Amino acid sequence: MEGTANELRVSAADNERILRALSAAIAAGDPVVLATIVATKRSVPRHAGTKMLVFPDGRIIGTVGGGAMEAEAVTAAIATLRTRKPKLVEYELVNPDRGDPGICGGELKLYLEPYMPAHTVYVIGCGHVGRAVVDLADWLGYRTIAIDDRPDLVTEDAMPRATARFAGPVAEALAAHPVAADSSIVVVTRSPEIDAEIVPLLLQTPARYIGVMGSRTRWHSTKEQLISRDPRIDQLLLGGVPPGSAPHDPDVPGRGLQ
């Protein structure tokens, strides 16, 4: 189906706005799905090339035609955020009595393309081990955030492959760079005392993985200090507790630690 010149101009303007919003979402690390009509037959509400953005909460920018068909498309788009795979969906808009989401008389194909933020690895401690972790994570394609309270270790020269750097207390770093559920945290600080101080803060984040690197002797010291501060935390250490849950006490922060 071919649109009028006016319709094409409107679509071009809408698509430009949508692509700007897509670029902004990617830059911000927000997951989003780009839905594009790639083929049509007969009468349909929008022509091929029309685009729409779908966010995880169901919010949209643009439209692929509205109505029941668009509602189904939004649901299908959100599902691709879970699978992380693009999908081609087809809609017949002929006979609502048989379940078609419309009565325009045509058909269309919609390509759903999820854009997921790169997995973020927080590296706390920017000594030689921390730098090696950042370099490896960057090489693997991860986004990295380097954190240390010693400013001279968190410069661009010292950590050239870090995506972001923060010099200061961990609490302030987490406030400046909030941890998402699809994130990992690697702790490689210079002492067990620092580990014991920051681990309770990390356990309050939604990070899917928290790891503390060090020798067996060092970990034993860190663990003793953590338990002395709060005996309940022993339930989470080395336990792989599912995110958001605690096995015995609902007041215990919900994270396993490795």
C-alpha cells in the first residue's frame, strides 16, 4: 500500500523523532524495542516503514495504527525484552469474529527489534587487579564502572578502558551510578576492613552477582567482620540466595555473595 505525499512527510517526521528517542534510550542504558512495519497488503492503518518505540512499562512513542492490533504489538514487543531476540509478527485485519485485531481489510508484518543495555560490571578497587578486571570486562564487551576512593587511581590514564570512573566513597558512587538488576559487582579493594564496610551496601542493590576477590585468609577475615556487624548476614554468604529474597528472615537484604 502506498501512502500520499502528505502521509509520507508526516511519517518521516515521526520516524526522525522516534529514532532520536531510540538513540537517547540507548545512550541512557534503557531497554527499548523498535517496532517497524516492514510489509503491508491492501488497506492498513499505516504504511511500510512506520516505526514505534515500546518501553518495558508499555509506554510508546509513535504508533503503528492503534487499536487492538497495536495493543497486541506492544505485548509482543515487551516479550522480546525477555528473550532478547528480534521477532517478526504478522497481523490480518480482516475479520474480528475469527480473532483478527482489526477490520481494515489488509495485512501487515511488524519487525520487533529489542535494544538491551550492555551488561554493566562495577569494579570497586582500582589497584592492579581491579584494572585487569576492567580491561577484561571491556574486552568482553561489557560496560564498566571503576570506583575507588583514591583519585589518582581512577583517572583516564590509570583506567583507560573504563566506561565511567568515580573517585570517592562507594555509597556516593552507587548514588551517581545506580545499579540495575542486570549488573555485576566485583570487589577488589585493598583491605578486608573496606570489604566489610561496603558489602552491606552492595547487598541492598538489585545486582544479579556480587563477588569479593581475595585469598582464603582474607575472605575469612572479611566474613568474620561482616557477621560481627550483623549475624543475620551469614545466611547470605556463599549461599547464592535468589535476588530479592532471604531464606529465613524477611528483613535480611536479599542477595547471595560469592
